[in-house]
Amino acid sequence: MNIKDIFNFQKRDTQTDYSVSLSYPLVYNGKNADFAHTFVLELYRRILTDCFNHSSEIPQDKQGALWDSVMCFGAEKGAKGLISFLAEAITARTQKLYLVFENGFVRLATKEEEKDIDADPIKKGAVCLCFADFKQATILLVLASLMERLLENANAGLNISRSVLIQINQLRESVSLPNAEGAIAQAKAIEQGLKSGKGALLDAADKVEVPVFNTDPLESALEMLYGLMSFFTGMPRAYVSGELTAGLNATGEGEQQATEQGLKFYFVSIFKPVCEQLFGVQNLTFKTSEWRKFAEIANVLPVLEATDAIPAVVKERLVKEMFG
């Protein structure tokens, strides 16, 4: 709404809609960011990537199938990796996902291969997955949509805070519609002068303000959403929000333990069985990165080395179990 429209309020015979829409969607160069879907997809992709970082026994020649590739080899897109296939299926709660491991790559199965997989569901090199019951993915999409609305409100607030509010005392009463053009020109001159750091001549009762965007409500709402996301993913709040442990004396040991506990669910229920069947690996185990455990192992190893009471085969098995 411009200043000239304000003076039209004095015309009793004109009915005009002066409502103002402050909508600032998250777009860049005219393209929608699709924030909610991308946030949840990347969250699951990160969780599955950390499952790989805590896993053992995946052969080096098969690890390349986990990752996306920018090499398109004449196709329209590059090849997807297993982690992306799984993250997309979880986010979309795909009813049935058929995957085949062939020539070092993971790809979607053909219709004929789908029939073969249904006939022999435990066949190595192929897998059929169902994420229809992964209801927490839908809840995460709802929470991420709320987060997107918050960011849009923040975008609107930041844009408003860039403006200059010039409050002229008794503007409507002192300026008539025929004289509106002069008032508009003066207001624009004052605005340009203030933005360039120059002075402006105003009446004592006039005010010039720059809106201040208050981020406290936004931060409180985001904290609540991160807490709910933490609950439904089983991961620590700091993991979901991407925060690092603050302070020089903070080890982050508690968050690390909580992260590993959360990752074990995805490792045991998704990552381990899929990798074992697709890649043909056996006894895929979860490796901990808890430093206290390694400190305890360092004290035990000299005892194992010195004693003859424990057979060498048992010693070897104990060492493998301790190091995951």
C-alpha cells in the first residue's frame, strides 16, 4: 500500500480492499526450495551415512555402491547410491522398493527382476524393502513444514526490518487528496536522505523508525520443533539441529553415546540387513567410537598377551569383539 492509497480513505464513495499480504516463500531465482522434503531427506541420508561410518566388514570394492555419482555416462542423471535410494524410500514411505546390485552399482530392479525377487526374497544381490509403516517420516515432514513456515516468517521480518518507517503527525488530517503528490515526494526525499546517512527536516511530533526483527519467538519455536524431531528420530537434539558441542571442557561424550544408541536402530533394522543381502557380506557389526571403551581395552590387552590360561583362538575372538 503506497502513500497515495492512504489518502483514498477520505473518499466515502469508494470501497477498496487495502489488505496487505506479507508472504515471503523460500525461493531462489524463482525456484521453490522444497525445504521440508529436502530437510527430512538429508536428515535420513546423514543418519544412514553415519551407520556406514560405524559399520565394519564392507569390502572396499563394494563401498562405491553406497554413494551417488555425478558420472552420467550418457544418461540424464548421475547414478544414485544405496544410501540415497534408502533415504528417499524412507521419506516417501515407499510401499515396495526393489533394488539390485550389479557391476558395482545399485539400481532399481526391472519388472521381470521384481518377479524373481518376490519368488526368492532371500536371494543375494537383490532386495525388496517396505517402508509403509515408517510413520515417523510423515511426522517429520509435518514438523519440517512448520519449520519452513517459521523461516518464511523470519524472511518477512528481515525484509520489513530493511525498511524505514516515517510517521508524520496528523498526516490524513493535514494533507488532502489533491496535495498528496507533494506529500509523497517529501516522504521519498526524507527516505532517500536517511538511507544515505543525511539529515531530514521533520516536525517535533514526527517519528522515523527502523523496524527491529525480534528473533526470540523464532528461536523458541525452533527449539520446540528440534525437540520433537529428536523424539521421533531417536537421535539427540544437537544431531538433528546440526549443532556442535560448545565449550573447551565439553567432551560431548553424552551426546556421542546418545547418537550411537539412536544409530543402532537404523543400523540393525535397515543398514545391516540390506547391505548383507545386497553385497553378500556376513556378520556386519556396529563399531563404537566411545573413547572410554578403547581406554579400557588398552588395560586389558597386556593381560591377554601375558596369560597362557586363555587359548589363542579365544584371545583372537575377544579382540575382534572388543574392536567391533
